[in-house]
Amino acid sequence: MPEYVKKKVLLLGDGAVGKTSLIRRFVVDKFADRYIATIGTKVTKKDIRLKKEGEECYVTLMIWDVLGQRGYSAVQASSFRGSQGALIVYDVTRPETIQALAEYWIPRLYETLGKVPIVVVGNKVDLVDRRKAHEEDAEDFCSKYDSEYYLSSAKSGENVEKIFMSIGKEMMEERRIEEMDKATTFGAPSTIIEASDKIIMDFCNQFGGMESGMPILREQFAKAGLDIKAPTKEGLIKVIGFLAEVESNLKDQATVSRNRARRLSIVKNAR
């Protein structure tokens, strides 16, 4: 009888490298040129079939599209927990995005989870001419991490299915070296992004976790017209007000008032 398993996989990388577009191409076979910043995390499900020790198994991939803006360390660390692997994505037209993998994304992943399997993805290959040079760059980069790599295009669909099948196989082989279930603590926020990060996590913790809290947060951020990449105090104050309205339908007034006051103090102390 076939084995049925569920695996959580992350998509990590800087903003605008095409993570959301890769998921959209893989799951519904569609592409959109319009860039939309992911607020917090977005979870998408896709069932695939793989071979494990010669036997067919059915794998449900829980694909977590993680906010690509640096500084949201609490949101990112919380998103990482329980993951069995990650697609690490960069934009082949922007060299700084592959550098960001080494300087930020891979260290943060390993710090939280240990050395889980990763597959490195150089996306937007349809926009470059010197493909061989980009393949050499990716191969050299991956040699440091003992990982596979692919050049992909969410626009054309090139290698999109392969990258998800590849990380699925890696996770099924359970190549994890260690897992660190750390409770990450953060000091008082000193920047607006850190304040935004803390408010997101505060609401999610009050609302049953990331998966249940994030859809509500996305709606309220959009309603406030807040840019997740460049939040402002005024925008965060609007979001806090909208979150209080949501909570007023579910919690007693004293709790709503405490939550609002706590979040406003986070914004007040940020610079």
C-alpha cells in the first residue's frame, strides 16, 4: 500500500526573486508579471508522487512562501520551525541576491533548523543570454553547501516542476543532520521594520499561529496601504487599529485594549 506523508518546505530568498511566481507556476501552471510582496508567510499545498526505496509514495508538500524582506527575523524564524527542507531562490539578473543567500538566508535557516536539505534555484533564466556563466556560478556556489542547483524560469516554466520534485526527494531521504527547536527571543525593536516584525508575531501568537493569523494580517496591511518593505509609524498605527477591530469580535474589551496598547508602545519606541 502506498505511503502517504506530509512535508513542509520553505521558499527563501530576497524580495522580487520570483518565489511566489514559482509556486504559482508549480501549483496552478500560471504566471503573472505583476510583483506582489508577500506579507509574512503564505502557505500553499500541492500533492506529488515520489519513489522511496523503490516504492511509490504520495507526498503532500506544504509550501511556505516566506517574507523576503530582511529584518523580519521573528516572522522568519517562526516560519522556519518544523520545516524539512528549503528551496533557496535568487534572481540570476541581480548578483546581490545570490550573495544574500550566503550572507543571510542560509545562515538563518541553519541556525534555526540545522542542516536541512536545500536546493538552490537561480530564477529568471529567461532574461539572460550567457547561460553557461550562470550555470558555473550556481555550481560553484552549491559546492559549498553540498546541494543541488537548477536554473529556472517561472515565466516559461523551465525546471519549475523539477525543483519541487528534487527538494521533495531530498526531504524523503531524511538527510537532516540536526534540528534545533529554539525559542527565539528578541529585544526591544529599534527600527520600524523590527517593530512591524514584532507586531506581526504578537498578533499571530494571540490568534492561534502563523497559518491562521497571516491571512488576517495581509488583509489589514492592505487595508492600511502599508508597504511591508518600507513600513511607516503612521501605517503601523492604522494596522494596529484594524487589528483591534478584528479582535473586538473575538476577545473581551480589556484584552483588546491591552493588546492595542502593547502594540502601540512597540511603534512608539521604534525609530
